[in-house]
Amino acid sequence: MLDSYKTVERQGSAEIVIRKSRFIGHARPVRTEDEALRFIAEIKKEHSAATHNCSAYVIGERDEWQKQSDDGEPSGTAGKPILEVIKNQGLKDVAVVVTRYFGGILLGAGGLIRAYTDGAVAGLAAAGPVLQVLHRDVYLEIDYTWLGKVEHELRMRGTRLGETLFADKVTLHCQPVASAAEAFAAWLTDITSGQGLVSLGTEHYVAQEIPVGKGLAD
């Protein structure tokens, strides 16, 4: 699994108007080709009266699955620019559809490429770009006498925490980044002088907002 990757948080859409043609960019996170194809089909059904619904998607840790469609526009003027936006922004597991309602003015090949590029950028921005960071669950079971010290140490370290369970003993659910989980577990053992019971859990991704001012390709 990747330590981190960029994608979008949710389904979103945004509209731009270029020389009287309406271009609506739609984007959504997807994990499989079937999911991407269903999303594209949904948009085509919703905008069945549109002149074109052009699309592209990139899926997989190594971008193993990529596909684009011009949906009737001149070859290379729609699907390819949408795909290039996804790739240039460094996104994975995302599908984009740009819907066009023709406004009566021909744009030419260069104009179409720019319009579909801008439509894809708008749709992706509306879908909320995020960084998915791989974390691992680490559980610490301790006596109540250790709770104050451990919570202080965790706050100082800035550790991401899940739910704390209170029973005969206290179980803290910590979520360090996966690459540091084993070292983190050793640190927990050290600060509790070996009196805490530490166990490693599963890995999972946690979405983090991309800081304002950072480009998706940064």
C-alpha cells in the first residue's frame, strides 16, 4: 500500500461557460473500474440532453487502469485533456466527466482542448482534493495510574487518537502513520516502563486536507 496518495474527497461539480457553450465538470473518488463506469453512466443519464459527456479516469496504486472518451468530440480534444488534468495533478482513484451543452459557436480543436481542460479542473476543485495518508491502529492497555502521563505524552507528540475505552483498565486507540507504527509501539512500551500492553492493528487511510496554497501536483 502507498504511504500516501492524492485523490478527491467526494462527488462534486462546477459549471463554466465558454462562448455560449456550457461545460459542467463532475468528479468523484472511485476504487474500481466498475465504479468509475457506473459514475460515468449516471452522469450521462442525468445529462442525456447534453451534446457530449466526455470522460476519463485513473485507478490503482500505479495508475494501472486509465481510460478516456471523447464521446463524439473530435479525437484527442476532450477525453485526453481530461485525463491529462488528472495525471498532471497527481491524482489517483478518481473519475471525471465533463458535460457540454453546445451554445452554437464552434471552438476549434485548440478551444475544445482548453475548454475540457478547464471543465475538468473546475470539477476536481469542487470535489475537494485530499491527501490520503496510510495510518495503522496501535492499542495501548494501561492501568488508570498511567493515564495522565500517557495522554500528556501523546498530546506532546501530536498523535492522532481514536476512541478511548474505559473498563478495568484503559485502552487507548492510537493512529500513527503506518511507516512509524512499530517505532511508535516501542515508544509506548518505553514511556510506560513496560507496564502497558501494546498491540498492533490494521492499516487504513485517513483523509487530510491539502494545505491552502499547495498545488495538487506539489
